[in-house]
Amino acid sequence: MPGLIRGMARTAAVVGTATATRNAVNRHSAQKDAAAYSEAMAATQPAQPAEPQVVYVQAPPQEAPPAAPAAAPQSDLVAQINQLSQLHNAGVLSDAEFEAAKAKLLGTG
């Protein structure tokens, strides 16, 4: 009986060591794979995303609208600035383009 227990203990020790070694090798392999994947993804990503080109189309000249009451131009200006803001938030206008257009509307540019 003591030989049987000693044999079982030896087998348990061998199996435990083999399991620990296998887990260490698997962990090391997984870390190497993750590092290789990260490097591959970094190599395929462009350094800087290209900015979209904005093409401006000039509208045909129109006749000036009839003169409105004094309060209307202020609300029209607010509407135009809101429209510019929406274009800027949508990514159609860059920060510089938005600021230049706003300054033009406000008469400071």
C-alpha cells in the first residue's frame, strides 16, 4: 500500500509540474501573439488620417431681398451662425474655416 501512495504522489507532482509548465508556455505564447498583432495593426494604420477636401461652389448672384425690419437681420445673422455651427459640428467645416466664416458674418474679418 505505501508503494501505491508514493506512486500516486509522484504522478500528482509530475502532472502538477507539467500543468504549470504548459500554462507558462501558453501565457508566454499569448503575450507574443498579442504583441505581434499590435505591431501588425500599427503598421497597417495610416499615420495621419487624410482630411477631407472641401470644394466650394459659388452660387449664382441673386437680387438683394427687400429691406426687412431692423430686428430681422439680427435673427437672420443668428440663423446663419447656427447653420455654420451645424456644418462645423458635422465636420464639413474645419475650425479655421468656421472661424473665418463667422468673422465674415459678424463683419470683423
